[in-house]
Amino acid sequence: MSSTALDPYRDRYAARTLGMTASEIRALFAVASRPEVVSLAGGMPNLSALPLDAVGAVIGDLVIRRGETALQYGSGQGDPVLREHICEIMALEGIQASPDDVVVTVGSQQALDLVARVFLDPGDIVLAESPSYVGALGTLSAAEADVRHVAMDDAGLIPEALREALDRLATEGRSAKFLYTVPNYHNPAGVSMTLERRREVVALAAEYDLLILEDNPYGLLGFDREPMDALRAMDADRVLYLGSFSKTFAPGLRVGWVLAPQAIREKLILASEAQILCPSNFSQMVVSAYLETQPWRDQIKIYREVYRERRDAMLDALSQQMPAGTTWTHPDGGFYTWLTLPGGLDAKAMLPRAVEARVAYVAGTAFFADGSGERHMRLSYCFPTPERIREGVRRLAGVVKEELELQAMFPGNAGRASRHPRPDSGQTAPDPGTVPRGRIGQAPPPDLA
Ligand SMILES: Cc1ncc(COP(=O)(O)O)c(C=O)c1O
């Protein structure tokens, strides 16, 4: 069947539209949301921990007392009262900022899109961790950016790897528009950048005249430590900072923000007005009223405990169930762990079998602009109960063990067990791909696995 038969409007789309495909996470949602499947795929905050009665009362009161304002259009930059609160919240991570420099957005996802619109022409280079947040990759791909991944390890982005990437670009006569980084409880890697590395990365940015886009939705969700200083706290002129109420309060309100130097902030406001006129006054006033009347700091502590318990269940189950050769990161906050399969297994090819076994995850390939990362998967522990997490890991470990057995049956084919036909499937196995090299986002050489 021709591609126009699949989509009769295909020939009319802009070139960039042709590059838009459903993210692997979205494609998974339909299957993963079946009740019999334990989904370790989605990154949904656990709203069962939110006191809905209290939130309902805040919303009801707001509409009754200030409904004419709350339900009206607002300003393109966002409500000044909320921007004040946002500055108080950012101060928890060492950021000194003026409400004038904050632009409220529809989640931090819109902020990502605005930054892309303001800075990127097709073909522009963006540096991003390896692996990187799938939603940012989607936005960058819609902006037709050329994403170059930079290695990270358990201590976050590796400064020497960043320097190498910047030097390589310089020898090509190119430069990057910015570095995109998630320094805290990384999505999907589950690791945080150490304070020392933050300083090194900021120093490198100054040395190479590089802008940094710091995306920080999870910073207040650490299990064992106080929030670390943000990169933005170390350089106010070079770092654009994205924040969000999605993980610390509720994603359904869609309230996030971007903090940027004054000149950039003006462009971001213009871009946002062109896109949405203004962010929702209602959502912003709900957030302000919640912050003013509810014990939001205690609520964040409750969220942390909920996620800590689930993290413990996942790490414990992984160490009990997974076969030798499987490794994973040990998050001390946030929602995710990043798992590396034993040599030769392919998480993407294995996914249909996992879903058959009633467990879902996101294959690592979703988190690389070039579609590599097949040995990896992201496991989320934020949403299911600890019991379901244990059961999900048990099912997943069963699938991995089966794949290893298949691999042993087909030893000649570079170990790509997941791509082998099952004895009964009648499929032919495609050629083995290349196994990427490297640190967290890339597989170690097979002999080290
Ligand atoms: C790293 C990162 N950035 C941005 C977002 C988007 O969040 P928001 O709900 O604020 O748009 C997410 C959501 O999962 C995320 O993990």
C-alpha cells in the first residue's frame, strides 16, 4: 500500500510534519493501560497521594470568590502572583530570580517548544545527554534540530565528554545552539549530576560560550538529600531554567515555567502569545491558591515517601529476579531506573513478548535521536503499587531469561536473541544492528557485559 493511501493528506504536509511520528511511549499507552498489564512504562505522577477533598475545596472557593478573574484571559507572561511563588520555590535550589524573568507556560513541555522556536533553525545542533528525555527529543525533532548526544554515567553528564563534543564541533566549524540537560533524577537514566560536575559544566559553558537549557521537573523529589544547587544558580546569564508543577502538585493543571535572561524572556513571551495567547488563568490561580492555603511542602514529602517506597520495591525485585549480566541505575529521587540488558538482547524487539507476558516498559531507543539504545529500557516505578511493581519485575525477568535461552539456541547471530524468530513464528531474523558503545546510554562492549 502506498503512503498516500495510508494518509490521503500526506502530500500536503510541511516537510517537518513528515518527520512527526507517535512516540514509542504513546504507541504503548493503549496496550499498557489494559488492567492485566503491569505498566512500568508511563511516567504518571501518583495522584492517589494528593488530598483531593482539599484541592476540590481550593478550586470551589476560587471560582466562587474570584471566578470572574480566574475564568478570564490572562497575561502572556503569566500571573504575577504565581510568578512570585515560583521564585520562592526556585530559591530552594539556590536560584535568585525576579518574577519579571519568569514566563509561565503550559507545562514545561510548552517551555521546551518555545525555546526551540526562539533558538532553532533547521539543522541547528543541540547537545543532549545520552539518553535524553523523549518529550524533548520530540520537540527538537519537530524543530528539525540535529541532536548530538553526550555521554553520562552514574554521576550525570560527563564534563570531559562535553568538552570532546564541543571540540569536535569546533573542528567541523560548527557550534551548538545549546546543551539540553536534566540534572536531577534524570528521565530516563534515573541519575543526578553531582555538584562538582555542575560547576564543571557551567565553567565549560562559559569557556565555549554555550547556552544551557536546564530542565528540572524532579528536583524537589529527592529521597535522601536536600535539593542541590541548580545550574541556573551558578550562572544567570547562560542558563535557561525550566520548572513544573506537574510532579510536585498535579500534571492535569498543565502549569510550568521558564526562567530566562531578560532579552530571551521577551522573545519567549512573544512566541508564547503567538502560540497560545496566554497560559490558563484558572490553572495558575489554582496553583497559587493551593500554595497559599495548603501545606504544599508536606505534600512534597508525602510524594517523596510514596516514590521512595516504590523505588525500593523495584530495586529489590530487580536484584532478586534479574539474570546475571543485567544492570540498572540506582535512583535516589524521581520516577525512573534505566536498565541495561545482558549482551545481545534487544529491548525493542523483546517488547511484544513482554506485553504478551503482561508487563510493559519503554525501550531505550525512544531516548536517542538516532534510534540507538536497543540494549536499554526505562522502567518507571512512580505509578503502580509496590506489589504490582514486584509482579511486573517478576514477569519481565521471566521474559529476559527466556530471551537468553533463545540466544543460547542461536549462538551464531551476534547474540541478537530478541530478533531471532521463535521456533514457531515463521519469521526471518533481520541482520543484527550495530551495538552502540559507551556509558549509561550506550552498551558496554559485549565482553564487559
Ligand atoms: C524531563 C522532563 N521534562 C519535561 C517534562 C514535561 O512536564 P510537564 O508536565 O511540565 O509538561 C517531563 C515529563 O515527564 C519530564 O520528565
